[in-house]
Amino acid sequence: MDNLLVEMKSISKTFPGVNALKNIDFSLNKNEIIGLVGENGAGKSTLMKILSGYFPKNTYSGKIYINGKEVNINSVIDAENNNIALIPQEICLVQELTIGENIYLNHEPNKLGLIDEEELYSSSIFHMEKLNLKLDPRIQVKNCSIAIQGLISIAKVLSRKIKILILDEPTAFLTEEEILVLFKILKNLKKEGISSIFISHKISEIFEICDRVSVMRDGEMIGTKNISDTNNEEIIEMMINRNLSNMYPKEFTEIGDTLFEIRNFSVKNAKTKRNMVNDVSFSVKKGEVVGIFGLVGSGRTELAMSIFGVVPKNLYSGDIFINDKKVEIRSPVNAIENKLGFITEDKHKFGLFLDFDVKFNISIANLDNIANLFVINDDREVRYTQELVNQLKIKIANLQSKVRQLSGGNQQKVILAKWLAKNLNVLILDEPTKGIDVGAKVEIYKLINELSDKKMAIILISSELTEILGMSDRILVMHRGFLKGELKREIATEANVLHLATGGLFENIN
């Protein structure tokens, strides 16, 4: 009991028509990093919003204890007074203010009733140094990368002497190198007496950074395990309540003739004019799933964007063939005209109209199917979009549901629905399961199977090596803009794919 820092007992909460949390018990120890996992809708965020004061005490039942003492947390300020802070996935900084001004926003040091700027910036440096942030605290936040802004968010809560840090999907927009930096920082903070609750869809991260992991499902706490006493498969099975004998339900279809091919593709950086992709050639056959794997900086996304016409034509060279016919793709419009689709990695920025409803998001790319003489046929639009919602099993209250309110998996399905209606020949999927839970991933994999059954040529780009190995018929491996090798599914292993991805020679693969 002396080691117990936070204890939430019998926490229950309802929303209209939904039991969001059902008699939850959760604890956090001193000097600990605990993982909190579960599918979208499991109740993780709701539970943490209670602990961090976003939901006042009169909206839920149960008790919270800090260091053995019962506390009432009715606001974010109450939470901060109890040394608790939540860092949400979306960056919540004032972009026009400086780093120092953001760190001390609403609790600025003052002298004679005026803000003491000298103290503000010197103290900011103290907190930044804890996170190895060697920047001028006087620069505006808008000039910092997403990764740096995430660390500034941590410095901001450290300035309030926080002891309980809640991180909601903190690695969602970070590179592999930036994730390693974050993990090192969290481990150092643990040594200084700051405990963390780490929410992530990436189970591998939980095993890398956490001491224990708590698993939620459908508003219930399924169990808590010491990391040393469990494994990846057990945690996922607790999350989805079924045996994980086939996480990647790859179905083998008859592969046809070559449908898509690129030859001698090179892509330049707009600023430096140096090649990000160097003389890459490959093909994809009807019904085939070709995976492209590479570490950060390998050029895989730049290759996909140039194929789809997002990159200006003067920045790339090479030829594209569809059904043995050379095609010119100078813009995404040209790509779509040639029945080529692209699901981008950043679905929020480029894939969806978040503040519009599901019907609008699906139909906007398919107006030719629902309009007569430039006038949308409302009945046809409803029938058309509802058929796709049913086909992809998109979980929504109705077609007027705002896309922003959907889970990550259902948002991804909305994007897929938009493209499925285009009767594509070729579909490029760039990180199609990024940021979505395990159950939704399996549904996306099944959709990939259905598309390959329809003889579509599919290019699957992913940073998850197990996903590439599990779903691809062939695997192309890139390193620093070069295609290092091609592996058939039968001989591809984690070891030999990583060997190529880190610059190893194809000839040295066993």
C-alpha cells in the first residue's frame, strides 16, 4: 500500500444510452509507467478524463484516492492541484506564443504585479533541459516540429510540479528516433518520482516502456498484468476477447497478369533538389498485394505521392504503365481518371472533411454517380452511401454523424468507402492501420483481401513489419531512396527484411 500513488475504485459513468464505464478499478504505483490499452470505445479516454478533471464528480460514481487520501476532482485545476495532468494526442499549445510563454501560460512568474519575463524564460530553460530541449525559449511554438511541441507540452505540465502524467497516444505522429527520445525522457522522469499512464494502440511500445499494463474492453477492466509476466498475444486476446491465432487473415487469391508498373522512378526534394527516390522500378499484378517497407527517410511515402500525382511533375521522372499502357499522371485528378487511388497516411489532414458528416465524405468523390446535370439526387445519395456503410460495416448512428466523432477505424473505413465506389484498378494504402485498434485492423485486413479478390492491384506501405509480412504476396524493401531488394512471401522474415531496410546487401540474405 505504501507504494500506491493513485487508486480509482468502482468508477462508473454513463452517456445517453451508453454505459461507458462499468465499476472500474485502476491503480498507479509510485515510480511506475503503466500502460492502458483497449480497442476504440473501450473507455480508456473516459477513465483518464475523470482522473484529469474533465468530467466533474457529479457526472460519475466511484472514488479516487491519491496517496491513500480520498480526493474530489471536479476540474482540470483540481487535478493539477493534486499533481495530475493529461497530455492529449492533439497538441494544445498557443502557436503564436513563445515556448516559454506556453510553458508558464496562466501561472506566469510575476514581480510587482507584472510578468517577470527574465524569470519566465530562465525557468523555462530549467524544465526544457530536463527533456533535453536545447532551444531558445523565446521562439514561437509555430516554428517547432510536432515532436518538439509534444515535449513542450510535457515541459508545460512539469512547470506545475506534476507527479502523475497521463499521455494519450503520445507517439502517434513521431518518427522512430523521436519515440526513442520520448521513452528515454519518461524513464528519466520516473527516476525523479514522476509516474506515467501511457495510452497506446501500439502493443510493442507498451512492452518497451511500461512496468505494468491494464486492459479495458467495452467499458470494463479486464485485468492488469506485470509486463514481465505476459506477452503480446495475451494482451491482444484480452483486448478483443478472442483467440489471436490469425491476426493477419491473409487469403490467397489467383494472381493474374501485370496490371501496374513503374520504371526508373526518381523523386527530388523540392528545396534541396536532391533525390529522395532513386531509379525505382517494380510491378503489381491483378489480385496481388505488394508491400513496401522502409525505415524513416527511405522514400516510400514520397514514391507513393509522386505516383499519385501529388508531387509536381518537375520533381520526378520515370514512366507509369497501367494494363501495359503508358499513362501520364500530372495530378491526383489524372490518377483518378486512370483508376488509381491513394489512401494517405495523414487521414485527418488529407483524407477527410472532419467537420462534415459521413454522407458528405463518401459522396464528395463520387458526384458522377449521384448527380444529374450538376444537381445532386438526394435519394440516390442516401441509397448510395448507405450501401457502402453497410458493406464496410461502418459503425455510425446515421449518415449525418460527423466524421470527427467516429473512431479511428471507422474514419479509415469512410475513406475506403469513398475509394471503393470508384471501381479502381490500383489502390495505394499508406499506413492504412496507423492509430487504430487491433480489432479495426483485422477488419481493414479483411477488406484488403476482398479488394484483391476483385483483382485490384494493391500497394501496401507500412512501418509495421508484422503487417507487411502478414498481408503481402511480395515485399519491396527501400533504404535511403533505393530499392534494396524484393522478397517473396515464402522467404521473407523479420530478419532479412530489416537487413535490407538498414542497408544490407541482398546477396547476404540466407
